[in-house]
Amino acid sequence: MAFKLMRAAIAVAALTVATGASAQECIAPANPGGGWDFTCRQVGKSLQDLGLIDKTMQVVNLAGGGGGVAFAEVVNKRNDDNELIVAASSATATRLAQGAYPGNTMDQVRWIASIGADYGVIAVAANSEIKTLPELLDKIKTDPTSVSVAGGSAVGGWDHLKVLIAANAYGIDDVRSVKYIAFDGGGEAVTQLLAGSVQAFTGDLSEAKGFVDSGDIRVIAVLAPERLPGEFSEFPTAKEQGIDAIGANWRGFYGPGGMSDEAYNEWADKIGKLYASDEWKQVMAANGLAPLDLQGAEFQQFVANSVQQIQDISRQIGIIK
Amino acid sequence: MDTLISLADGFQTALTFENLLLALLGTFLGTMMGALPGLGPSNGVAILIPLAFTLGLGATPSLILLTSVYYGAMYGGRISSILLNIPGDEPAMMTCLDGYPMAKKGMAGEALSLSGIASFVGAFIATWGLILLAPQLVKFALLFGPAEYFALFALAFATLGGVSSTNQAKSAFAAMLGLGLAVIGVDTQTGVPRLTFGEVHLYDGLDFLVAIVGLFALSEVFIFLEHRHGESSASGAKVSVGRLTPPWKMVKETTPTMLRSSFLGFIAGVLPGAGASLGSFISYSMEKKLVDRKGTFGTGDPRGVAAPEAGNNAAAGGALVPMLALGVPGSGTTAVLLAVLLSLNITPGPLLFQNNPDVVWGLIAALFIANFMLLAMNIPMVGLFTRVLMIPPRILMPIVAMVSFVGIYGISGSSFDLLVMIGFGLMGWVLRKLDVPLVPIILGTLLGNTMENNLRRAVTISNGDYSVLVGSPLAIGLWTVAIVGFILPLFLGRFVKARMHARRDDEGSIAD
């Protein structure tokens, strides 16, 4: 056994040392298997398949602090690296907005491009008497204690904020009165919705899809600007029910703040080409990603706006001062 | 019928070359870990977690490797109990009572092979129990709201000390310490960081895998460094095995014992918190009451070897039921397995059977396969494992240290985690010296957040009314069992402990 273990250990050590510096690198700020990891790996693979990069993109998992460890690493140690991109999503923007990466702000890095979005949904159990989003929000408005909304993120996290954005748009001024119960992931939240412990669910479309297919829950609103394509088109948007609320859990990349303009434009251009390819459309369809096509300055502006919006709501509910 | 089809799918998953090889490796390493005194199933699994991650295994293969280690360690524990009168792990303690006298009578080989068969029967029956019970429990799971989950966690902690610990106050202290450690990190119900001191690495809380490897594996190395004797467990003792098959008469005589003990052990395993030590203890005491008319128990009665071994292996299988179906571990080792599942992004609980049927059924099929491998390995090859007892720690311990460091760095690539691991190793060393059990700490760290969150969810949903915690018949039932499970050992404890610990030495700081 001694030798087997030792050989495995040496092989791993050798692999770690042997990886050279020059290849393009993508940091996934979480353990293998999550959304950020998927973003890095899928984009790396597709870029190579399309011939946009010549070497295999190296994916490094740097978990911790909800992405904060990776953010600090990039800002402090890799600030001039032109060959580095980092996977990001709405969760990154939320944490930046709420100061959950101590000492870091969104201006310290350059926001490169988005690769798609997962729109928020609000759902109820299939046997619920609530049929539309205004009905639900009306109930919350008259008696906030009567409705518990469950979601998979922490209080102040993105699932929570989506409900508040909708409540705000409906004219509920004190959004703090909305009763939100945080569960460990969307699956658990849906289970409790089915068990009748809570009355509504807020989450991403991709989380809800399986339960809609099995007939367990009913989506009463999707927080997208217009109806989504394909099989999702049956879900009404919040907007068409008169509530102007949009909540997209976008996925994309940032690069180090000291990245040269040339490298920045090249990355934005490559990911733009990737986004336009047929191959990427298939990836999006297979993974329930909806369109969100932003590169370069446009994406930088989009992230800045969403950070601003999240800061405003977070201040209202007292997460930040 | 559905169950059988799922099981067939599971066998398809498990019967690949890679998975069979992993099961073989796992059962082999597990038996070895179990045989070495001090390294029990929890440590065994903890030490091999880094290996599973370093090899880059997927969810199902990792689980197959680690549950094979788990089953293997349950088998292996008996070897040093019988040959040296030192339990290889805590659940094997009861096996000393009749196993060692048998060995002294020159029947070591019979005792080893008979206990091997008993282990097989126990594990086999428990795996069927798992198949039949877990999917039923899943249907039942919708009855569990936040309040009921909170009661279930309380039950797990209340029964943890139980009969198997040396000192219930120390168990309770360890659990509280674990719960305290769980508080570190961003609070999910308010988004406020607690006890992180502005250190971004602590925002996600302590990584349980790092804590587990530090507490179990590294502290073992520290204990060794302190003693520095470098002698193997078996040095000085004469280890002779003799014939390796039990006479048919003996097998026939002990069959009813094995069946009864398997059943009892399985039930003990299913109860959250209690675990394998309770399984072997209950089985032994029950058999003693039922069949020991001539007072031969304790003097080398084969039934006294078969009962605890069938019982503790059945409990090992039983402990997987609440872990898979509800996400609440039934024992220390399943708590470690739960941590592995979570870090593989698989959430155990009612949705597991729906979302990852390949993982669940592949795992169950692998348990069957591992069990047959173990039977084959533990009867003809038992001589090999007795030689393991002669590996001096000066060779073994550096390997443990190396695997821990390389593995943990391999998982996270963070030197901060290595420091945390060393911190936990030192803590484990101090606590072992104080004879504080380590498993409740891991359970506390692992379940603390979920337990707290469920309490707060329940109270938030009821708008601040605490009576919701006892608001359903299920919750009241769980609380009753928890209170009885905590109080009863206080009264029965002295009597039971005297018997249970009569023949054990100082190796038992790790309760399963």
C-alpha cells in the first residue's frame, strides 16, 4: 500500500509542478462541480473546439469566501496577468455590492463579457390557490406574516433579492416585511414548498425546471424582459403581469485590473465570437441558459448597474449601511 | 419491482472495471485500517478522503471507494480484538470478550473465520434493509419540516454519548465544541459574518474535510510522535492463527445468533447518533440473556463472537439509511461520508433518490460487491492482515502524514487549509489526551449550521412562536426519543459501562 499511495502522491506533485505558465488560465472560484467551474470548463473547451485558442485552457479551482479568495488573489498577486480570466456571476456582483469581499470593489478588475443568463422565477406548489404574481404580492402586502418565501441563497443573496425586486416594483415599500427563509440550495427549498412549510419559491429557472416537468410546482412569473424561447415560453413574465422586475443570474468573466487594453479587447472579442457560434447555442439550450450577449464596455456598464441596484436594495433591508 | 430494476441499474454502474478495482482497493485498505488498533472506520475513511480527491474520482467512484473502506474497517476491527485483546476499533470491543478467550484456547483461526462469516451475514442483511427501508423513509421525508429536522438533529446529538462513551459529559462537551466551531462563517439567515476576523478564507466556515483529516489522521501522527516507541501493535505478542475454517457444527449453531444480531444491529444503526458500538453491544447483551444458559459467554463461546460482529456490521449498513434518506448521519463514520457527499456537490436527503439515482443505487450495488470481496478476503487471507499488525508505526505514520498534507492541498490548493488542518490536528491531540471523544466534534461542526438554520427557519415561519418546535406528533415523538436516549444512559450507564469496558484498554477515544 505504501508504494501505491506514494506513487499516486508523487504523480500528483509532478503534475502540479509541470503545468507551465504561458497557457491561458481560467480560475473557477469554487470547487469542481458548481456553476463557476462549469463556466470555466465549458468555455475553455468550446474556445478550443472553435480554434479561438490553440492550447487547452487550464482551469484552476480556487474556492473560498464565496469567490472572495480568488478575487483577492487576482487583485493582490496577479494584477498584470494578460492570460487570466475568472468566472463570475450575479453572486459575485451581489457580494461585491454588499462588501462581502473585504476591502475589494468591482473597479479593481476588468469585466470582460457575459456568456448567458439564468432568469429568476417565482413559483408556488401545483395545488396552491395562488395563480399569478400580483395575487401573491397582494397577499404579502396585506399580511406579510402569512406568506413565507423560500429560496436557496442566504439572506441578502441573489434569490432573496429577486423577490424583493419584484416586491419593490409592485409597490411594497418596506421590503423588509417580506418573509424570506434561506435554505441550502434550491432543491431543499422546493422540497419544503412541496411539504407545505412555505408558500412560495424563488430561484433560478434551471433549478425549477425539473419540478415543473414533474408537475409538482407552478411557475407564476419569470423575471425576464420578454418570454423565453422554446419550452420555457409557457411561463408568463412578471412584466406582462404589470410588474416591472427583471432578475437575471448572469454568467461571465472578469480579468485582472492591470490587464492591457489589447488583451482585454482580444478576450472580449473571443468570447463574443464564441457566443455567436452555433456550438454555444447548443450548450446554452442543453443547460437552460437564456440569452445575455454583452461584451467589453457594455458588460462593464451592466455589472456596474446591477451592483448599484443590489446596493440600493441591500441598504433598504439593512444588510449594508 | 421498481427497487429491483433500480438495483440492476446500480449493478451496471458498479460493475465497471474501475469501480471494481476501487472496491477491491477500498475493502483491502479498510480491513487493514480496521485491524490496526487506534485507526477505526472514521479515521480510515478520513485518511482516504484526500486519496479519493487526489485521484480525481467522480462522485460514484469516490463513494464506492470510501464505503468499501467503511465496510472493510468494520470487518477488520475484529482481527486485533481476537488475536491481541485490543479492539481494532470501538465497535469491535465486544468481540474481545469471547474472541480472545477463543484464541487463547488455540481456536484463533476458527474465531477469525466465524466472525468473518458473522460480519458478512450482518452486512448482507443490513444492505437489504437499506434497500427496503431507505426509499420508504424518503416518502416519509415530506413530513419533515424545519421543526422536525431540528428535533431529529437534537435526537442525533442526545443519543450520541449514549452507552458507548466513557463519559457522557465529555461527549456533550465535544458536541458543544463542534457546534461552536460550526458558527464560524457567514450566517446564511442574515448574511452577517461571524467570528471570521475579516479573514476571507473563513467566510465559508471551516471546511469539514480539513477538520476531519486534521482531527482524526493528523492527531494520530502527533500521538505517535509523542510516544516515539516505534513498535508495532503485535510486537511481543505471539500471533498464531491455526485452521482457517470453522467447523460446520459451529456455523450451524451460531446461525440463529447471527440472524437475530443482524436485525438488532440494523435497528441500532438506523437510529441517528447511536451507531455501530451500540449495535454490537445490544446484540451481545441480548444473546447473552437469550442463549447463555451455561454461563459460557465470556469464556470463548463462538456465539459471543458471532453476535457482536453480526451486530456491528449490520449497524454499519443501518447507519447509511438516515444518511442517504434524510441527510442525517447515523454514526460518526457516516458523518464523515456525509461531508464527502456535500463536497462532491451531492445533497443527501429525499431528493437524492430522485436526482442522483445512479449514485445511490451504484453505491448500494457496490456495497453488495464489497461485502462478497470482504468475505473472500477475510477468510482465506486473514493471515495477511494479521501481519499488518506488525507494521511498525514509524513506517505507517509518515505515510498517514504525507497523504493528509498532499491530499488536503490537492483538494483546495490553499495553504490556509493546511494551517487549519494542523490546528485541528493539535486540537485532536490535546482532546485525545483528555479522553474527549472526537466524533461528536465532527458531528457538531458538520450539522451545526443545518441544525441552527432549521431552528431559525421554523421560528421565522411561525413568526417567532417557539411552540412550533413541538407542533406536530412527529416532532413530539422525536423529542421524546431524544430525551429518553439522553437520560437513560445516565441511569443505566454505570452498570452497562462496567461490563462494556471491563476488558478494554486505553485505545478507545474514538467512539463510532
